[in-house]
Amino acid sequence: MHLSFVIGWLRTEDNNYLSTPPAVARTLPWRSQELLGYAAHDAIAAGGGYLGTVDLLDPIDLLAQGKQMKTGLAVIGFVLVAFGPAALVAPETAAHLFGISADTPESRAYLLAAATRDVALGAWLLALLAVRVRRRVLAVSVLAIAVVAAGDAANVFVHSGPRSALALGTHLGGLAMLLALGRWLWRGDRDFEAHE
């Protein structure tokens, strides 16, 4: 391997973007990413240019976004998986999140079904992350989970109305977050990570 420092606008001898793709570069220390060319050449202060960007963003920031996105998705997956055991241990608290009581066998059955569904959805999301699927697959999965959140919000509204504002707000907030994340993942084919 030949490594040398050159002026920012000169092209490197090796194409490091192909020899060290973003998925690998993301795991390297910042300085290594910079040396491989995953940093913008910022000479604006010295009267020069801003070169090596992607949609006017520094590629190092895009690498960090990929890490943050995966961390965020993992958190969502773990929260969904944790809901199942939590609903079994504290059915009254889980029932409150759906605007119902846990007094009847029917409501307990509903809670168990919702908890089982959420564990399955969370496990699915974590499995997709583990096998490193493309962003569009993650986007479709997150948007499908958003449909579940929309159904839960509608269910809370129909059966509890506005009197259960906390439960309704929880599901609507989750829906908004999932829709935004799904849209961002879907549009990700236009950014840096699409070239992996």
C-alpha cells in the first residue's frame, strides 16, 4: 500500500472508496477515515474551496449518520422486544398505554397479543440489522411497524377517546417518529450509503 499526503483537489493513486467501502470505513477511527479520503477538503478559510463533499455534506458526517441510524433502529427493536415481558410483569401499566383496563380476560388477551406482536416486530427489526440488509428493506419494515402504531392509535382513540391523552400521545408520537425514520431510510438511496 502506498500512502501519501497530497493537496485536497488532487486525485489519489488508489481508489480508497472501493477498497475500503463505507461499511468498513464507518468502523475505523476518525483519523483513518480522514486519511482514506472520507473527509471533505475544507480550505474556505484560506480562500480555497470545499471539495470532496456529498450533497455539500462532509462524508465523515454521513458515516456517523449511518451509525446513529443503526443505533436508533436497534433501540426501537429492543424497546419493542422489552414490551412483551413488561406487559406480563406489569399488565396494568401496559393496559394504561392502550387506554384500557387489565381487569377482564379479554383485555388481558388483547395485551398478550399486542405484546407478542411487538416482540415479533422488534425481533424482526433486530434480525434485519444483524444481517445488514439494505436501507430500503429497513425502510419498508419501519413503515410496516408504523402501520401497527397507527392501528394502535386508532384503537386507543376509538375505545378511550381523548380522555386517554397519554396513551394516544404515546402511539401518535411513535407513529410520527416511525414515519419520519421510514421516509429518511427510503430516501437514503440518494445519499452516501447507497454506494455501498
